[in-house]
Amino acid sequence: MPARPDTGPDFIEALARGLDVIRAFRPLRPVMTLSEVASATGLARPTTRRILLTLAELGYVRQSESGFALTPRVLDLGVAYVRSMGLWDVARPHMERLCARTNESVSIAQLDGPDIIYVARVAVPKIVTLSVQIGTRFPALPTSLGKVQLAALAPDELEAVLAQPTRSGLTSRWQPDAAERDAELRDVRARGWALTDQQLALGIRSVAAPLRDGSGRVVAGINVNCHASETSVEHMVEHHLPLLLQVAGEISADFARLGTVPHEVVAS
């Protein structure tokens, strides 16, 4: 593999390669052979083998006759991030109340390049087109959660983010050109919330609002997700949206207050 551009003198290539191997496992490729992982990462087979065996010893990868697969321990890496942010602890009671008042699933996701990643969710038992859980990744643009975060980006940053390929493994139904995309995001920016009506996949309809930190910066999105055959756009806007905007404001206020609390490590 060629040297990575724009890396400093303290960059640890071995660590980067280990993360490359973890990221090689996608939704449609949960089990991969050594050769497949090497091909996906661009690493030599001996290097790939050592990394996979190291990850196996640490409990992040398991090996079987059919190949290698990630273990649930990988979720610890993402959960550590969510816990360090304090977002779940702040948002959970608000999300639970919103879920109870709408009888719909409520989720929080954060932007990761051109995708969103779900970091918190309170779900109701309904059959939907796409399965969602903590760590699920979708393309950002056709989702309400993604739109409210993309709309907050500066134009140059937006272009750079959307120029990257999605790592979700999904192709959305909505494929706008630049003019349609920009018009949609201008509307989202102006009204402060976003709606999607089956733009990601058939049957999925959602409305989202941004979550902000103490400085007013958008740090995540929160949405109410409905099945298109059960809930009309009019009901979402007239009933769910006011409740969602109220909850988004409450979570943002609580998150801002959390940021002002001093964090001190006390030796025992």
C-alpha cells in the first residue's frame, strides 16, 4: 500500500491499517476470506493476516472455516464514543417521551462523511423496509437526519463531503442533481427541519430536526420515523413535527448545560 498523503511524523501506520481492516467488513460482506480483506484494503496478504490474527486475539474478529467476521466487541469502540459525548444519557428520557407521544420510532444520528450513523434509538415494534440499529449507516442526503446536518455545512465543506463515496452499501431512490440538492438544503436551512418521503427506500417517511451544542453548532439530528402506508405527510407535519421540535430544543439545551459542567478526575 502506498504511503498515505498528509500524514504527520507521529502517524502510526500499523494502527491505521488495523482500522482499515475493521472497516473492510460491510453490511453485504459480513464474512470475508483473507484474500478478500487484503483486496478490499489494498494490503499485502501477510500484513492482512497478522492484523486479522491480532484482532482475533483481542476479541474483535473471529475466524471460521468460511473466513473472518467481526464480533460484537467492535461495538465497544462506537459505544465508547457515544458515552464520551454524553449524548445518549441526555437524550434518552426525551426520546422515550417523544416515542410514547407519537407511537413511532425515534432516532439520533451523526454525520460521518457523506453518511449518517445511528448513535441512539428508541424503537416501536413495527415492520419497516430497512432495519435500523445503533451503528447502522445510511447515505446522508436522502435521509431527514442527514439533511438537517448537511444543511448546516458551509458550501465548500458540503461539496467536499458529498464528493466522497458512501460506505453504507445502499443506493437511495432519490438521486438529485446539484441544483435540486442545493434547493432542498436551502429549504431545510430556512425552516429548520427536514422531511423525507420514501427518498431513501420505499415505505420510509421521516421528519428530523437538528441538535445543537452550547455554541449553536449542529452536532447531530433527531427524527421520528414512520411507515408511509400508516402515516401521511400531513399528519407528520401537523402532529409529529411540533413535538419533535420541542424535544430537539430540550435535548440541545440539556446538552449545552452538560458542556458547562466541569469534569474533574478525582484520585481515589
